[in-house]
Amino acid sequence: MSEEKLYVVKNDEGKYLDCEYEKFLPLSESYCPAMVSEDNAKAIARDSGGHIVTFVEEPKKVVLTKEQAEIVDYAHGFYLPATFIANKSGNEEEEELLMNAYVNGYTVAKEKKYLVYKELGGKQKNKHEQVAQAYRSAVFPNTITWSIEECKNMSTLSSGRLTESEIEQYGLQDCEKEEVTDDE
């Protein structure tokens, strides 16, 4: 893995060498402070009495599931984090992913959410015009309530957005589901 780096020369007063004007200036006034050659930066630092500051591109954060993130978080407080991650990962690919997350940081993937509903038949003109939409009950914890809605006007309230695990928990696998995003 080759890393592209940029170098600047900084003096003891906190000013940076401007390569175009060949003098030290505050960073906000410097037109061209960065260079790609480490050898040039070392020579300039040696001749001008400054020191080298290296800029390296920050690695991308890994995207993990909630369960994987818990393993990485716990590993940070563990005596032998690599051993902990190796023991908790399911295979070599996951172990590499978790070690990368441990070193470079991570973000947790958002779970997909769905509107869950059942189409209502009957003597309506259009049998798909109305649906019964599932909601997490605000009154009775761990239960679902149903509301009759027009299909085109289904609510996207947070109580009506269910994850796959909630759909399974409430036994709603036989229902229709429509994925929703945060911007809806």
C-alpha cells in the first residue's frame, strides 16, 4: 500500500516555508507551503533551521454492524486486543475487517427500516386502495398496533419504521414491506 504524503517545513516560530517566495510566513498567508519530495523538505529544513511536518491522507473508516462494533469497542479495553478480536471473529475476513476498524476507526451501518403492511381486500373499488399498517405500540411495550391507511398515504413516522429483527420479533414475516430511507 503506497501512501502519498505531503511535506511542509515549519520553523520554531510556527511559520511555514512558502516554496514560491522562499521565506517563512504564517500558514494563512503562505501561497505554496507543501511539497511532495521528502528529500527536498529535509534539505530545506536542514538549511533553514526548520523541521518537517508530514501530512498523510487519513484512512477510510470501516463500516461495521452493531455487533461487530461492540467487539471492537470491547477490544480497546482488553489486555490483548488482537487476541480478543481473533477469538470473537467468525472467519479470517471478519478478523481482518475488525482489526482494520480497531486501527483506523469505524462507523456503524444503519439498519434498513421498513413500513410493514397488509393489503385489505373486500368490496372496495380497488382492493389495494387501503392497507393495515403496523406500528410499535406507544401504550403497550413490545406489541404492534394496526392502523387502516390509504396505501398512497402510509405514515413514515418512526413508530411505523421497523427493522428486520423487529419484523421477525413481532412475527410479521408474512406481511408486505416497503423500505424507507432517512430522507423520507
